[in-house]
Amino acid sequence: MIKERISKLRAKMMENNVQAYIVPTSDFHETEYVCDYFACRKYMSGFTGSAGVLVVLLDKAALWTDGRYFIQAANQLEGSGIDLMKMGQPGVPEIDAYIVENLKENDTVGFDGRVMNTKDALAYKSVFDLAHLNMNVNLDLVNEVWTDRPQLPSTPTFHYSEKFSGESVESKLSRLRAFLKENKVDSIVLTSVDQIAWLYNLRAHDIPNFPVALAYSIVSLESASIYMDASRLDELSLKEFKDNHVTVCGYSDIYLATKTLTGSVLVDPSSVNYAIVSNLQAKPVFKESPIILWKALKNDTELKCTKWAHIKDGVAVTKFMYWLKKNAGKIEMSEMSVQSKLQLLRSEQENYLEDSFDTICAYKEHAAMMHYSSKPETNVDITNSGMLLIDSGGQYLEGTTDITRTFVLGDISEEERYWFTKALRGHIRLSDAHFLFGCSGINLDILARGPLWDQDVDYQCGTGHGVGHLLNVHESPNGFRWRVLPHRNEMCVLDEGMITSNEPGVYCEGKFGIRHENEMVVVKGNVNNYGQFMHFEPITFVPFDLDGLDVSLLTNEEKAWLNNYHQEVFEKISPYLTRDEAEWLKSACRSI
């Protein structure tokens, strides 16, 4: 099937005199997780991971993805004729270098400029110009092959009340206009759906697990426009737009509107697509959108709400842990059935909307694939042996959650116990960090990796990512990573109110996978002549499975942190449990 699709794509390439065609994982808004309409890379390659770029030449094809998906991609690409390119590994060429090496002068590279951000497109152009290659950026060739392509989503919107958001649309527009005035630009083009959702306190269900509407916006010192189907808008949102003089235009009208802009226009090259920038007659000013940082700095209302969301989520996951530990090996269960059980328990919590991403429920060796997703063809039974890794989260009106726990269901090897403990040590060390304001995640990442690096072991991903507020579960610009990756915006200074995950792990192909994840909020500590000190406050409250620990490997300080954390888990979660669940939780949170 994949070979046939690639063959049809090559026929379209030859019709358009294109010798290389790039299919990124993106939509018109540079969204990390895309709806079915934009699943072009998945459709053309069969690879279902959330990150990857497919390059098709007339005689071969290759797919680039990161360390989270090496094992999964190798399995899914087998027999497709598509080569796997493991990003960041020795000897693996960059995408542009691969294309240059395989094409000759005056050949043409094609892609759909609507699904390529400006930064990437200009970087490609600079390389291809030097190699005397042409670029055709107005080709949606996958659309010509994908005859039964799904429709663009058009779900009803809902207004996100200040009761949860903590700031009015009027206030946010005023802030944005003040920024434009300060930076001496006349307008800004916004295409990131999370930024538009934040700015207008607008939510919808266009993308699974990501409650936003596909929309664009232009804001100037005098006016504001949003580009989406007006028939989708709820009454409260329509009123907000009317009260704040926001004009509602058709979704595709953005391309005509950007042609008519005058003066200077601020565009974020990392998010605004190349087709829009190519349309501009006005002077583009390439600068990061200020909304990225503003929405990462959660206000008091957002923090209060998200802490409550995490209590509710903690109740659901703790109830699940009780059920799982009590029933493994006694009743029939599988990866798919237990993740359905967890979703059911979340859905019983007030103001639950949906999961915040596709649950990773991975038993034994499946957990070595960091972003494994159980399907009917891979689903396995779960018994009372080994370990089960579940990475999951919920979208509640009060906020977004993300948690991973590795559950011990029976006998495990000494090797598994050793690495379970080492990974938890890394989690504790980062959780307990005290640092001066000015540090970013790159300064602190070694705290989490240290216990693994001491043994010459690593994990092929970041240690943590920012989390949105009823928005994207992966949010810029904060995160933990040991090196800067140019394509990821996550190394800003850690500031009060930022929420970041903490999720070190160990992954041994063919054997097991372990990950321990909480969300943490950055808070201020003491200030003195050395400066402002900062630390983290956990907002995720579910016990870590003490059955996996080798206590002898923990320091006294690490034991104290874990005991204090578990005491807080019991105090916060037990009031919402049954008597039997609370008694079990007391044991699960016992002092070590």
C-alpha cells in the first residue's frame, strides 16, 4: 500500500518536473499534533509517530525522526522502501544535505508552502540556492494522491471564561498592541492555533486532544481580525469579538488579507507558514511572537485552576493504580483495555473534556519504544509479572495534565529494579533543584541525567517540556534538555509560573522501558545579595511504585524527598478515595 502511494506521488512529481518532494509533519499552523486532514506524512509513509519528515526522490525515499521513535519507525517502515534516518546520530545527513547529494543542478525541490514554516523554508532555500536547485513551494501533491482524504475539521467553539483563564480578551489585546507600539511595527500575523486560542479565550475540538480551532489572526494598532468560519462561533465568543471590535473573516481569506497589509508586519518565522510570508507586500519583521512567553507564564487564576485539575487527575490515576495492582493476573486485561479503564476513571472527574494526548500504554519490552501506541495488531495481554509504563494526561476546564508512572505488576529482574531506581533518582534530583534566576533547562538537565550518565547510559529525548493551560501538552519556550536543538524552542530562562514536566527514563530495546514523570511549577525562593533563588513545586500527585525500588541506591536526601512527596500525595488524594483505596494508598505512600 505504501509503495503504491509513493509510486503515485512520483508520477505526480514527474508531471510537475519535481525531483524531490518534502512531506513534513505539519498543518497550515505549524501544530505539533495534527488532525486527520493533515496526516500526509503518516499517509505516505505508514509511520504514525508525532514527529518526522518524509523526503521522496524519483528513485528512493527517506524519513527523518528523533530518538523517541527510532524503534517504532524501524518497525513501521519495514518493507516500505523508505530508509530510516535517525536524527542526531553519527553519519546521518541533514535533510537538505541528502537532497543536494542526490539531485543535480537545475533540479527542483517541491513542497506545500502552507505546511512549511518560514524559518525552515528559508533555510532550505539558502542551501538549495548554493547548489543551484530550484524550489516549487505551491505543490500539494499528496492531495492529488490521497483521494479519500478527510475533510478539514469545523467543530463548534466555546468561550474560555476568565474564571479559568484569569485574563480578559480586552486585556490581552491591549498587551499585544503595546508590544507592537514598543517594537515600532504596524501589525502582527498570528497563525499558531494555541496563541490564537489564548489571545481570544477561544477553544474548540478541531484537533484530537488539543482543544483549539483552526484559525488565523491579524492584529494591528487599530484593528483585529480572526479568520475562521463564523457559523462555528458560540454566542459568548461572538459577543467577545463584537465588544473588542474583532472582525470575523473566512478561513482562507488570510492569504488575500496578507497581500493588502501595509507598513511593517511582525511574523514569527518559526510558526507562520511560508505561503503567507511569500504573499506579503509589506515589510516583514521576523521576530518571535510575544504570546509564546506570555501564555507560558501562568497567572494566579491559571495556577489555582491547574492545581485543582491535577488533584482530580491524581485521584483518577491513583484509583487506576489501586485497581491495576489489585487485579493484575486475576482478571483478563490488555494494554488497550487498561488504557480504556484509565480514560474511564478520568472521565468520571468533573469538567473532564478529553485526554491531552494519545495514551502510551506499554507492557514489558513495548515500553522500550518511548512513544509506543498500542493497536489491535500490537496489543498484548497483561499479567502479574514485569512492568507496565503508562504515559497519559487529561484536558479539564481547569487545565492540562501529563503524568507517567511505571507500575510493577510482579517479579522484575535486578537489572529492571536497578534502572527503575536510577531513573527515579534523576527525577528526584531535578525536582529538588534550587537555582538562581537566569538559569534555563539546559543548566539543570544534568541533574536528571547524572545518575544515568554516571553509568554511561542516556535517553534519546529531552527531560521535560512546558505544558499549556487547556492547550497543547507540549508548550514552548521552557523545557529541560542537555543541548540546544535549533528546531525546538524550549531553552528560555525559567521564570515564576512556568509549568514543566520532569520525566527521565531508561529504555532497553527488546527488554523494558521505565519513565517517571511529574509536572512542576517554577516558584520564587529566597532573594539575597547573590540574586533571586528559584525552585520547583510539584503539582502532580500520584505515588511512585515503591515495589520497583532498590532503596539501598538512594541517598538519605533522596529518601527524605520521596517520603515528603508521598506524604503530600496521601494528604491531597486520600479524601477523594473509598475506604479501601485510602488504606491501600497509605501503604503505597509508606516511608522508606
